[in-house]
Amino acid sequence: MSDYFRIGKKSQLGMIFLLVLIITVNTALAAVEITPAEIVLNVDYSDFTDEDQTVIRRTVDIPVRNTEAATVTVSAGVTGLPSRYNVPTISTATITPGETKTITVTIEVPHQQSSGRRQIGVVEIRNANNNAPFDTALLLQDTRIMLAVDEISVEYEDLDGETEQENFDGDDSRLELDKNIRPGSPVTITFKDIENLFDRDYDEDSSSLEDITLTIEVDDEDIFKGNFEEEYDLGELTAEEKDDFEVTFEVNEEADEGTYIFNIELTGEDGEGATHTLKTELKLEVERSRDDLKITKFKISPDNPTVCDKNVIFSTEMKNIGTRSQSDVTIQLYSPTLEIIQNIPNLNLNRFSKEGHSYSRSFSIDFAAKDLKPGRHDVEFNVFINDDELVDSQRKLLVVGECAGNKSAAENADAAINALEDSNKENQDDDREEQQLVEKDKPEKYSSKVVSSGKIVQTIEDPYTSENVLVSLIIISIILLLAVITIFTVIIIKNNSEVSKK
């Protein structure tokens, strides 16, 4: 019996000794450690600056702490690297008890990874004398995005209908406007200086960014009036090339108040198949003001009437998109050169979200009953509240033509030339008028406001555009051609008559 217990005690002592040995070995192995769990290798592909360059050399710093009672010599290396990566030398360091020392490892990095962080290997610390492992950490490559935006600009209308523009750094991950946006207003997002950051001396096939795509996704598409295109093809950018891009939409006048999140993603693929993606979040706040009426339709039919047309239709629509009902609304159709002034006063519109918050009206105008001249005419549709407060206005340029067959080709040609000369003179006058406004730095859209039927809204007219001049030149060319054909026809008929007499 005693021998049995003696054997049992020896077995127990052996087990205890083995356990202490295992703990001691494990403690010794863990006594030298890498302090962070992850080591980050920062890589910028713009450092490829030569056409024949295949790798760039980068270093990582590995903090190692010795918690043993004795000095140790350790070596640092990397395992599990992808193909084409290389660690040319093994780095070693001698670390005294309680000391933390940084070991620098050099890695040759090819142009291979897409932008962002991803694991490419494992950092190992070993005993330099017997190669016993001490500790490991993950090696992450953080690759710079080679597609950049210098600035993102947002233009919008605030609650008072004033145009606001805010500019943000292109690398900001979250953008938020200072003011809220009114429903029914236009919003323009401009991406300025979209740039390919590769060096122009690097191989052009590798450095070109292709299939550049802009994607804009919104958490609630009810913010848009009509269809909104979420994806845009921006084409290609060569190394160091820049370009701008603009996206415009209109906030639905029926949109709910609240926050709308726009997730913006710009991505492109380089010549080595790596993708580069820039992500930004834009937050918009939609809010309704108390007094806000919006013109939602202003259409003229036919598009190109003549002075002889008896039935020219001006179709209009407005909505109360504010939070307060309006009991004294006036709409006005106005054009001094077309001798039009139509006022509809004393309209009642309920506040938004209730029935009866919109109003439609069509005006039929007999141009033939007026002594009109062909040419270009400004037509305005204005909306007033509180008797004389202008809340919205739209202007259209209407080109009214001559009656068909009313004049000969030669007469039409002379009239067109005179019209062009008058147009050029008006353009010069408008340019001078616009310059004076700029110098005063107080541009006003309206110089007076009107509600009663006996008054007229006076406006600063829009300067004529180059497109209008081009249309005039085309018309003149057609008229001159008709005149030449007419002259040649007369000559031919006359010659034939003389030949017949002979």
C-alpha cells in the first residue's frame, strides 16, 4: 500500500514539474513582444516616377518590447507576402531588459494593390540565435487613392430663396450644408479638379485611369423631381490630368421635410487592374418656409408663333409649398412688347399637404389682333402674395415670326438684316447695362413690384445670347438664298422670253 502511494506521489510530482516547464517556456517565448497587433505599410503609387520602374522601396517600423530579465537579440521578417513583393535584408536588434526598440524592415512593393487597407502578410519576431519565434503581428498595406478631387461645391437655394454656395475639401468624408434647402429649388454639385495623381513620367499604360465612374445614391429618392441618374461615366484621365464634372437636380416641391443622405463614390481602374475609390457623404436638410409659392409650369404653345397667329396659349401652374395658407395671391402674365398684361388677383391657396394648394391657368392671346413686329419678346409669369410681395417669377424668350408668304424674299432679307443690326445694338446696350450693375455690386432682379391690373412690373432684361445671334444668322442665310434663287429665276424667265421673241 505504501509503495503504491509513493509511486502516485512521484507521478504527481512529475506532472507538476512538466506543467511548470511548459509555463516557463511559454512565458519565455512571450517575453519579447510586438506592441501593436497590426503594422501598417503606407504606399503611394505616385512614387513610381520612371517608365521602366517595377517596384518602390518602403519601410515599416516594428516596435518590440523585451520583458525578460536578460538581453536578447531578435530578428524581424515578413512571411506570406504576395508575389512580386520582396524583403531584401533581415533586420536584427539587441534589446536590453525592459527596453522597447523599433526595428525597421525594408520591403520592395510592386504596383499591384487597390486603394485602401488590406492584409498582405505577417510580421515575425524571432530569436536571432536559435530562430525560436517570439511574436507576430498582421502586416497591412495602406495604398493611397490615386484619384482625387480638389474641391466639391454645392449650390442651392435657402429658405428665403437666396442662392447659396458652399465649398468643401475634396477629401472630406462627410459634408454638411450650413443652411437648409427649400423644396422646389435647384441643386448643383460640382466636382472641381478631378485628378489622376500618377506621375506623368511613369509608364502611361500603367498610370492611366480608365472607366472613371461617379455614383450618387440617396437614402430617399423622393427628394428628386423626376428621374435622377445615379451613375455617370466620366471616361479616362491620363497621369496628372484634371477635369471638372457637374450634377444638377431639382428638389421635388412635394418632398418631405427632413434629412437626406447622399452617398457619393468616385472610382477608376488603373492600367495594372487596381481600383481607386473615393467616398464622400453629403447631408442635405429640406425645410419648408411659411410663405412660399413656386411656379411649377410655364409653357407657351406654339413654340415659334407668328404675328398672324390668333390663338397663342400661355399655360401656367403654381403651388403653395409653404406651411401657411395664402388668401391674397395674384398671378400676372406680362410682356410690354407683346402688349400683354393679365392679372388674376384674390386667389386662395391652402398650405402644402392639403387639397387646393395648387392653381393652374391658361391664357389665350390673339396675336393677329395686335400690331406686333416679328422678333424676340420677353414674357414673364409673376406670383405675388400680400398684395405686392413678389415670391416667384419666370421669364421666357419668345421668338415671334413674320406671317408666312407675307413678303418677298428680297424684302424678308432686308428685314432680317435690319433685325440683326438692331439685335447687335441691343446686345451692346445690354452688355453695358450689365457691366454697370456689376460695378455697382447691387444687382436687382426687379426694380419694382406690382399687383393691380393697372401697373406693370419693370425688369432688367436678360442680355441676348450667342445662340440667338446664331439663329438670326441662319435665318438670314436662308432668306438670302431664297432671294438669290428668286433673282436667278426672274433672269432665266426674262432670257427665255427674249429668245422666244427672236
